[in-house]
Amino acid sequence: MCRKYLAVVLLALCTPLMASDFSPTAEPCIARDNAGDLLGWADYPHCLIELRAQSSVRWFDEWLGHPELDDNASVALRAVSEFIIDDHGDLTASLRLRAQVALPRINKRLSLILEDESRESGTLRSIPSVNESALALRWLVLNLERMRIETDAGVRSGPDLFVRGRFANSVALSADDQLRVAQSLRYGAKERLRAINTIDYSHALQNDSVFTLYHQLDYQQDNQDDGAFWSRGAVFGRALSANSSAAIGAAQEGVSDAWQERSRYVWLRYRQQFLRDWLFYEIEPRLTQTRARDWDTLPSFTLRLEVHFGHQRREKPARVAFFPDQDER
């Protein structure tokens, strides 16, 4: 399924560039030395993909939308290559694509999204990626500073047609404390009903650290023999500099039937921007114990390489932006 989505993205990138993409007022993303040679072997393909992606979504938005509006469509794309070495020494590689396309001329509340399944249930847990993706149209019903309601309709890996509603609300308990409640309801033609409920409490430490406690309940109609899946844990994150951060977490997972614990784990993640402002890497060692393996300690290691295209972050108040957000990993 990921290959199909990748083919769609590459097909869109083949659309001819518009003259407006090379506006003299636009900040150039390709640099050359005095001899006219490109600086950096990766800059040209990155710039070319970004320009073609922006050009394609603007053409689509202008074709279907209202020409009298001045707002331009935009796309934010992330490509994440992930390499996991498990306790047996086996290497597993995966590619995850995340994209959000804003279409203001069609409707300011409508966007096209491409996301991987780990966004659905692994925001805080730093779980290993799931090689499943979803492509959907998103309607933003309500978008306030601390409340967000949105609905999706699309197709996910399987393939499976689905509709989904999401609600998230945060409450500032104090200048340094926040309580957030989120719920996601999804119904698929094959998967049927899935409901994810999350509550987390975050406490900001000074201006560069945050401590979070969370609890999540995941009900899946197709896997209800043992009840709902649950997870709970704690995460401590710290911004080390403007370009790097680190986090450490510990968690338990299990099923609601007899509230049985099935696994526990601790992990450490370091994230660093390097070479370019659009290039990142993450390293993440992990120790896991599972009931199925008699609680033996199983080590694993994950390396992620992440490439950003387009504008990635929403404007948010500085204090609110510091807390974990369900829309950003």
C-alpha cells in the first residue's frame, strides 16, 4: 500500500512547474558557488521535489476552487526512513510518508492527508512504526486554541474504506500544567469500529523540559476477545538546543480482561537536526519485557532519518506549543 501512495506522490511531482514557483520575491532554495555548481548533492533534488509538490497542489486547488481568492494551496510532507534492529539482530527497514495538503480555494477547512498508523496510537509511547498508511480528506469542524474537532473519510491499508472523527481538548490547570483529553472514533468497512481514548497530564519544568503521564484505552471490535488494549506510562522530554532534543520514557501495555499486563518497556530517544534545516535523525535504544517471553529483557535499536518538505508547524502560543501535541510526533 505504501508503494501505491509513493507512486501517487511521484506522479504528482511530475506536473510541470508554474512560473509563480520561481517568483523573484521567493526565497531561493538552491545555492551555487562562484563557478555555478550546485552546493550540496542533496539540495537540488530536495528543492525540486518541494517546488513540484507545491506547484501540483496549487494547480489542483485553483482548478477546483474559487479563482478570486488569493490564498495559495500548500503541502507539508515528511519522509521517514526507519531501521530497527531487534533482539535477534534482525534488521527491519520501513519508509513512512506523512503529508497534509491545505486547499484554501476549495475550502479553508478542507485538507488532504497521508499518514501512517503509528500516528493513531503512538504519539507519546514512541512505539515502533506500523507499515500501514491512510489517505483521506479531512474536514476541520472546529479549531480553537485548546480544542480541535475534525472528521476524515478515506482509505487505509488493506485496503479498507473508513470514516473517522477526532476530538481533543486541553485545559490549563496552571501556567505550567496542562490536562488533555482526546478521543478518536473510526469505522471501517472491514475493520469495523475502533475507538481510542487518551488522557494525559503534562507539567513544564522551566522553559526547556516537560514531564508527562498518560493513559490510553484502545477498543477494536475485531479484537475484543480480551477486551480493550490499554497502555500507560511516563515521558520526560528536554530541549537540549534549538536543533536537538532528548526524551526518556517507561510504559506498560495490556488488555482490559482481568487488567492483565502483557509487556513493559523503557526507551531513550535523541533527535538532532543536521546539515540542513530540513534534515533530522533520531536514535532510539529500547528494552522490552513481555509475558510471552517469560519477562526476559529484549533489547532493540531504532535509527530514523527524516526529511521535511514545505511548512511543517502551525503557529501556536509559545506556552501551549511547549506541551505535547497530538498532531506532531
